[in-house]
Amino acid sequence: MIGTLRTWMWQTKQWLEAAAQKPTALWLLFGIAFLEASVFPIPPDVLLISIVLFHRRKAFVAALLCTLGSVLGGILGYGIGHGLMETVGMHIVRLYQAQESWDRVVQLYHGPVGQWFLLAAAFSPIPYKVATIAAGAVAMPIVPFVVLSALGRGARFFLVSTLLWWLGPTVERWLGRYFDWLALGFVGLLLVGVLVVQWIG
């Protein structure tokens, strides 16, 4: 199983490196960020990292497009939760086997944490798509939703781009030497995000 996972991770790395060098890389990043905020399982960070490493001068344009795509995708997720929860929304929740996380997020939105949970989800490894759909389902006001999403997503993606822009060559060496461990750590962060939702709730 470990060997299969390692092969998949290296194949993914090669695909990302190839995608990052295409003329359409920034628009692909925008599309992935848009879809990840409501339906797609893979965070846009992985492609953002590759793009910035190969094109450091585009670091902040990439972060901006990633943020815009994610916020617009979040609005789609909000719309699904607000108007299509019983059909599309619950199908997405079941598809990712996220029913328990869903219940926790809804409780958090109704509790003392309230809208601030969205800011945490937008910045951290907490599944953002669950947070956006749930925000629509509980009828969070749209203006705070957009503002908090933009703040959280922007902070996350611009932080990643800034660090890579600053430490580019060093990061490339680290990726080449420790890619397996870094990839496993990234998967671990996603799992931690799910556990955090359950723990907070």
C-alpha cells in the first residue's frame, strides 16, 4: 500500500510540474480553486506551489487568481447549501463521507463561534467546501460570508506564495530531497482538519 501511495504521489508531482509550465497554468489554478471550494477534493495549494516554484515572478498573480477562484467557488457552495441542500448538497456530503463533519459544522455556525468558523476553515486545513455549503444551509448573510472567505483564502494563498517567492531555491531542494515525507505530511494536515472539526464540535 505504501508503495502504491508513493507511486501515486510521484505521478501527481510530475503532473503538477508539467501543468505549472503550460501557458494555461494560471487559469487551471483558478478552475481548481473554484471547484475545490464546493465539489473538488484536491486543494489548489498543490498547483499553486508548483506554479510559484517554476514562475516566481507570477507568485502574487497566482495567489490572487487562486483567491478569486476559491471565493467565487465558495459562493457556488453557498448557493448549493442555500437552495439545493436536499439534492446536490447532501449528495456532496455523502460522496466525501463527511456527514459527521457536516453535523459539527452546522452546530458551530449556530453556536458561539458562529461566522468566525468560516474564517478558520478558509485559512486552515479544515475542509472549506463543507464550510461553504453549510454556510448557505444555515443562511449566513452573504456579505460576511464573502468578506470572511476572501480574508481567509487570501491570507492562506498569499502566505504560501510569499514564502515560496522568498525561499524558492531552498524549497525546491527540500522538495527534491524530502518529497515523500512532505506529501504524507500534507495528507496528514487534511486529516487533522477533519479531526479539528469533530473536536471543536
